[in-house]
Amino acid sequence: MIWSSEDVARDAVRRQGAGMPAARVAEAVAQAAVRERETAEELRCPGPVERGGLVASPDPAELAEMWVARHAEWRRVQALVEASGWAVYEPERDSVGSAWAAERTVRREQALAAHATHMERRREAAQEVCGEVWVAAGPGRRLRQVASRAGLTPQEVLAQLAGRVVVGEDGAVSVAPFIPSR
């Protein structure tokens, strides 16, 4: 599952800001503003790649987008802390942040369930055998007649036939008489 820049920023700020005093939240806002400005400048005037940094992003536009989102989220948290008069940021009391976190959790669970369903289908498909059978004219006519009487396609009759195959101890393949049905 791929999260948007806003999702990543909200999650990171929620984790990093937990228990953070209001003054430290203001510092985080200022730091995010600087990072946003630096990454935007790097997009406008790309310079030589410096290898000394802590974060090496393969995509400068993605990094700039991430800092725009983090700056916006830190400003939202700062406004909440100031408006609420909280001494520290408490993510569990942040109704908007909690709603977003719950939404991300639901989306993640849905994505995991969809992935599990997809993988189960792939496992089932891997166990199926799909083949092409060429039947001579005479047996082919009889197969079509039997299928027509049973209200089935010739492929469905062959699938039922294959489902009843018995392999003897000597390796002989046989099928007991049966009447094809839906």
C-alpha cells in the first residue's frame, strides 16, 4: 500500500510530536519551514549531489513534497496545541489526527486483506492445470453429443472426466463410468 506524502507526514508528526512541549512544536515548525525552503530551492537550482547528508532521496521532487506536507502538519499541530492550551501535544486528544490515523489503519487493513485474497487466488491458480486437448473427429462428435445432452460444454465434460481419473498401481489411467451433470 502506498501512502501519500500527507499520510506519511501525518504519521511521522503524530509519532514524533507525542509528548512534545509547545515550544518544541514551534521549533519543529521552524525546522520544517527551513527544510521545505531548502528542498524547493534544490528543485529550482539543482546543484552537485552532496553525499554527507543523513537522507539521500533518489527523487528531489518527492523529498520537497514530503517537507511541504510535514511543514503543513506541524503548523496544524502547533495551531491545535496553542488553541487548546495544551502544555504538550497529545496525539490521542487530537481528534483530526486520530481520525486520519484510523483512516490509514482501515486502508492498510483493506489493502492487506485484498493482498491476502489475491495471493490465495494465485495459490489456487497455481494448483489448477489448464491444458488444450485435441480430440479426433469421431470421439469429438460423441463428446459434443454427451455435452449437449447434459447441458454442458465439451470442456466441462472433459473437466468432470479429468476429476474422476484413477491411476492404478501399475500406472494405468482409468475412469469409472459416470453421467456428466451440472
